Amino acid sequence: MPVRIAGVLLPDNKRIEYSLPYLFGIGLSLSKKILKEAGIEPGKKTSTLTEQEIGAIRAIIEKRHRIEGDLRREIMTNVKRLKDINAYRGSRHLHSLPAHGQRTRTNSRTVRGNVRRTMGSGRKSASEKT
């Protein structure tokens, strides 16, 4: 039986400690804390969980943690607030540049999305036809 928490299907064939990070906002360390609090062994497969164990995990997550849509909405409003007050970080978000002081002459491909803006970056090699 597939396990669904907060609208996300967790993979059945993985251990539950590695399945919980499929939820946006839960990483491996938080996953381990949740399982410890619920009293569930981290090595247990997701498919072997009982209804009570799934309910315990779901209750802890809903009660104490913001995940998925709520967390995404909160992050969007924080970034929007930075843009509205014309903060430096907001302007960096607006122009799709790194916001935490990294260099941009090289190595800013992650935020910019692999955009190559220099002259020779898209050049074909001399052996290819133009």
C-alpha cells in the first residue's frame, strides 16, 4: 500500500528514513528526528509500515513542521518582501544572480541556469562546419 503524506507519495522500496526527505522541507537529519520521536526504526521499509506508524509520522509532521505548499509559500513571500523593500538580496533575486556574496565572474551557473554570456562560450570548434 503506497504511503501518502502531505500529498506526496513516498517510495515503497526504500527505508523510511530515506523516503521522508521526498517531502519538501524535510532533510535526512529531520527525518531521523521525526522517526526517533515516533518510535519507529529508521531501517524499516516504507511498505512495511503499519497504519498507526504512518499516522504517528503524519501527526508529528503536521503538528511541528511546515512542509510542501506552506513552506514554498513562505519562502516566496520572504523573497517578495526583499524585492518590495529594494533590499540588496531582493535585487539579486530579481536579476537571477547569487544572493549570498559568491563571485559571479565564474561559477554562478546554478542560480543563473547555465546561461553562457561570454563571447567564446558558444563557439563551435574549428573542425566543424559553420
